[in-house]
Amino acid sequence: MSGAPAPLIELEGITKTFGKGAAAFQALKGVDMQISQGDFVAVMGPSGSGKSTTMNILGCLDVPTSGIFRFRGVEVQALDRDQRSLLRRRYLGFVFQGFNLLARTSAVENVELPLLYRGEKKSVRHAAAMRALDQVGLAAWADHTPAELSGGQQQRVAIARALVTEPAVLLADEPTGNLDTERSIEIMQLLTRLNREGITILMVTHEEEMADFARTIVRFRDGLVESVERGATAPAAETR
């Protein structure tokens, strides 16, 4: 009996078809992928390669047409919409390219939002949000609105918002896409530290320099996984 732990996430023969008949488009053609607990995975590929569709399935935002998607051994494709929503709220955190912060709301109030949707008490929300802001080095900026923060700081707030629910997996879609090189490296160093602290990270990026921070690079092409390789791990990734 093997002592190797089961993958945290496993995709077997995942397909996804949009539309019907002559208008049907097969975005995924049989994706196989395994992600271990604690990995940092960069997902890359040209536009239309299937990487975003795969991330939507991994984030429980969409369901495959066929195939098996396991999360901690549970077959997610067999869950109903409410069960998938519960899995998403309990185990997944999301970071987007566009930050998606409420403009007239303070940093701490933006970070509290996922807990507000959960129905947590105000005192609990505030304490958890301050801990999350402290994790990303922005506790001192808690009362500032997005307009009073730099792009890098806004993305840190967005990451804190994803962290406030203490997710097992952080899904980041082009998290450095709106940032200059210096701020991008700053965000990647933060994600690297969070990964070392135990959070599994899945990140879509088109930038090789950012992908090198990851432990694993998965490349998509034409609806399939083209290759899986180890990240180069740039020296900057090891600094804090």
C-alpha cells in the first residue's frame, strides 16, 4: 500500500463543450491534472487554450460536460449547485486582475465582505479582516479607501479579502496583470510567502517571469494539458 498522499485536486478526462449542434465549441478535450496540497501552480497558455475554463471548473464556478473532478476525494461534478457553492465558500479564495474593490468602502470593510455574506457578527468580521490585512502588511491602511491606495496595495487588499475566510486554496487570475514590474514582484513574493505558510495556490498568468515563482507550471494548448514542469523559482521569490 502506497504511503503517498492523495492529490488535493484531481481532474480526469475533463471536457467542456459550449453551445449545441453546429455552434458547439469544445473548450476542453480531456484534461488530466493533479494538484498536491501545498503546491503553487502557474497555469499558462495562449488565448483559447482552455486555461480559464479549467480554472472556472476548479473554482466551482462552472461544471464539466464530462469527466471527474475530485476535491479532497469528493467528486465535485456530482454535487448540486448549493453544495458546490458551499465548497467554494468554505475552501476557496479568489483574487482577480481587476482587484474588484468597492470604491467608497475602506480596506477593512472590503476585506470583511465574504464574512458579511456568511452572516458573521460585526466584531468577528472586523477582527478577522484586521488579521488578514496584517498578513499582507496593510493593517495600518485599514481605514483607507481604494483611491487612497497604490495599485499594489489594492491588490494586497484583494488578497486579504480572499484570505479572510482561511481558504485551503487561493485561485488567482492574472493577479499582476494591472501592475508594473516592481509591484508585480512584490505581489508574487507575498503569494510565495503565503504558499510557504500552507496555502495551495493556483494562478493563471501569461508572464513567464511571474510563472517562475511557482513550484509547478502547467501549460495548456488546444483544450489539453500540453506539459507540466517545475518552476524556475527566481531568487526574488525566496525573499520576504
